[in-house]
Amino acid sequence: MPGYNSANRTVTSFESTDAAMLATGAHDRDMNSAASSRGSNDDAAPPTASPPQTNRFIAGFLAALARLLSGFSVRWIDSQPDTCQRVYFANHTSHLDPLVLWAALPSEVRALTRPVAAHDYWIKTWLRRYIARKVFDALLIDRENVTVKNNPIRMMLEAIGTTNSLIVFPEGHRNTADELDEFKSGLYYLAKKRPDLELIPVYIDNVNRVLPRGEFLPVPLLSCITFGAPMWLEVKEPKDSFLKRARDAVIRLREMDREE
Amino acid sequence: MSDPLTRTWLLVGGVLAVLAVTTAVGQYLRARAERGGLNPSVVNDFNLRIRAWWLMSSVLAAAFLFPLWVTVLIFGLISFWSLREFITLTPTRPGDHRALFWVFFIITPAQFVLVGMGSQMYGVYSVLIPVYAFLFIPVRVAFSGDAKRFLERTAKIQAGLMICVYCLSHAPALMSLDIPGFRSPWDRARLLFFFVVIAQFGDVMQYFWQRMAGRRIIAPTINPNRTWESFLGTLGSCSLLGAALYWATPFGPLEAVGMSAVIALMGFAGGMTMSAIKRDRGVKDYGTLVTGHGGVLDRIDSICFAAPVFFHFTRLLHAEW
């Protein structure tokens, strides 16, 4: 089972002082099942802040709505849904992507998984703010002025803590072309700081037709979400080759999608 | 047999019996396929069709038990889903998005609301899509300003709307036909039931005769499973079933044979046409297009093509209008 051996690989640069520092982030949720599966995190400082008040009922409703609208089917290829700490990285073509990917996860995994999304988009209206904060507890990244304080990597590390998982779109923007863009380096730095995280490639197919760029009304076509086998940053792996490997993993899922 | 209620129960009971027999045959064929000798995928297809038939029959129970609008709603949902499969398979461009929104959320519901309002709206629902939507879609696409493959894109959306929505909506519309001496809710539901049973039976028979006697393929590049033998076999079996069920319909025995043959012919034509579309797009089934989905369009293509023709024949020959 390729999905479950990640703890054994947590060997090289992971230090408990890092874990202690990260665990002081405000979003640790006390999920025993997730924490106990990761032995190396057990000595981290206990979470200090209370869990954010997300609305489970609305979350379930919204996930069902997303499923209905985008008609997605979910496939796991060489991996399984799991509450262990993961970073899901996917191609990005539509504003619906974070919602759809998040909805494709089983609800107990969903409760631990936070999408990383663009601050400028998700604070624009009351509804978006509500969804981002109360439903999927999104981590909003400022794309325009990056300062030391809102450094995306630091924010992601804080958000992931010792129990959470993240959904990231390493292309950094919605891509309308047929080819995937080069990945931004955030995924690499995240993996370098936390080599224990399972990195799961995800290919999202056809959601760009459900809600294309610049549109606000969805058209209910059918889409497909494919989760691939977990990968990790290899010891001393250079940034560019890691990012290329990650991008190729997503592209490979797309090729599988088209072959069938 | 003159009591509509008795006739209805006889029809439902008879159909259940035929279903039970075909299900048994399907299981027998599967057992033989497992021992080798038969093509498992053909047998599997046969069994899938029987399962769809069971499903359709249970859906149609709604026609007997609930008012017209419930049946219309169920067909509306089937329509919506098959249109979804059709458009997903069809390449569209971002410029089509607004037109598609109209197609899914305004034109499709409007068609079924009009059908649900009964036969007095026939003059409206019979032209809403072939005239008004036909004109509206290219206009809406043109306004979004993308000329690339314009005619092809609009034609595909129009075809999807015609096949999945307009044609299929004629199935529940059968229940609103005003036929003298055939006006009780039981009678009306039975006409729809008769139609769906013959069409689905044709689907099953096509596979059966293909397996038993298929030799001369009609068009190998379109569908190697459709032969002249299976075509004639389907026509013959459906006519026989139609004759056996004539007492359930407003038709005489000979007329019932003719009507059943028409349904079988159109059903076969529908399967053939949808195969051509699928071949062009390089998929075998709409169901495999997106993994995990059932492929509703694969199961109802015969009903889509047969419904408007059966509707009009019945209307012209029997209904008051």
C-alpha cells in the first residue's frame, strides 16, 4: 500500500523543534486518528488555539451541491483516501477547483483539509468570505503584496500544523491553455520544510467547462477528479527537477484519463 | 378486460413475467459465457439492457401511482442528465457557455413544464425547441463573439437539445393525449408503459438476435454489433409483443403490430445514430466517458428516437385535436 508508508520516510531533516514551532499555528484540530498515525509529531507542543468554527452542516450541503453541479466522479489511482497529513496539488482552470477537489474527499478527510486560495478573489463578496472562512476554512494567500509577515510558505506551514492537509494549485493562477504551466516553487519549499507530508498529485478534468474563467453561472457538465500516488521530495533533490517531477505526475494522470 | 384497472394490472403483470423470463435468459447466457464459448461483453451488454429495463419499469410505476407532473418531472431529470452526457462529450468553447446555461436551465425546464401543462400546450411545446431554441442558440453564441467552428458548435448544441430534450419529452407527453374511450389515468399511463416496454424490449432483442443470428453487419465502421439479422429479428419480436399486448392500447391488433414495428424501427435507428456520434468522438459508451457514471444516454437512445414518431402516429390516428 503505497499510501501508508510515509511515516517511514520521515527521516532526514525533520526536527521536533520545527514541529513545535509549527504546532503553535491557530488551526490545529484535535483529531486523534490523524495525529497518532504520525509518530514523529507526537512530541510537538499541544495545540494552543481553539479550532475554527466551521459549519459542518453547510459544508456537507455545499459539497453535495458541488457534486451535483460538476457531476464529478472520483478516482484514486495507486492511493487511498486517508486522514494523514497531505498536500494535494492539482491543475487549476476554474474558480470551482478548490471547492470541487475539497468536495471530492470523504467528509472525515475534508474536515482536516484546507484549500489554499487567492485572497483577492475570496474576500470580494459576503458569500465568498463566508464560504472561505466558515465552510472550508480556506487559507487565503495574498498574491499581490507578499511581505515577510504574510509569506505564503510560512502561512501554509502554520495552517497545516500537525493534523491538517492542504489543497494547493502550484500553477499559481487559472490556466486556460491546454498545457499545464510550470509549477511555482511553493510546493518545493513546503516539501523541504515538511518532508513527512504526502504529496498527492490530482488531475481535475472538465471543471473549466462547468465554470470557465470570467463566468459566474455554472453549466452542469460532467467532470472527473483523479488522485494519484503520493510522492515526496527526495534527499538533496534539486528544486527544478522536483517541480518537474510533480508537474509530470499531474500530466500522467491526465494521460490516463484520456486513454480510457 | 374492459375495465381499465384490470387491463393495467394485466399489462404490468405480463411485463413482469416477460422481464423475469429475459432476466433468466440473461443469467443463463452469463453462465455459458463464464464457461467460455460466448462473448462475455455481449452478454454483459444484454444484461445491462435488461437491468435498464427493470429500472425503467419501476420508474414508470410513478406514471400509475402519481399525477402527470411526477412522470413529467422524472423524464425531465432523465433528459437533463442525458443532455449533460451529450454536451460533455461534445467539444464546446468558452464562447458557448452562456448559450449552454440557457439550454440547461431555461429551455429544458420550459419544455417539460409545457408538456406537464397538458395537450392544450401542444402547439407551444412542439415548436419551442425546433423553432425558438433553434434560432436562439446561434444568436446567443454569436453575441459572445467567438467565430471559430461556429456552425459546428451551434449544430452540436441544437442536436443535443433536440435528441435529449425535445424527442424525449414526447414520451411523457403521450400521457396527455386525448383519446376517445381512453381517457382515464390508468389508460393514459398504460399507453406510455406500452411504448417504453416495446422500446426497451427492442433494445434487449437487438442484443439477443445479434448473438443468435448476427451475420451481415450493416455498417462496420459505425457499430459492428448491428446486423441485418438483428434488425429484422428486433422488428419481428417487437411486433409479436405488440400484438400480444394490443388489448392494453387504443389500437386494434394489426395496428398494434404496426405501431410496435415503428417503435422498434425508430429505436434501432436511434441506437445506430448514437453509435455514429460516439464513434466520431472515439468513445464506446457515454458511460465510459466519465468513469463511474451510468451512461444514461446509452440506455435511452432508442426511446429518444421512437417517442416523437410514436406520439405523432398515435395523435394523428386516435387523438382528438
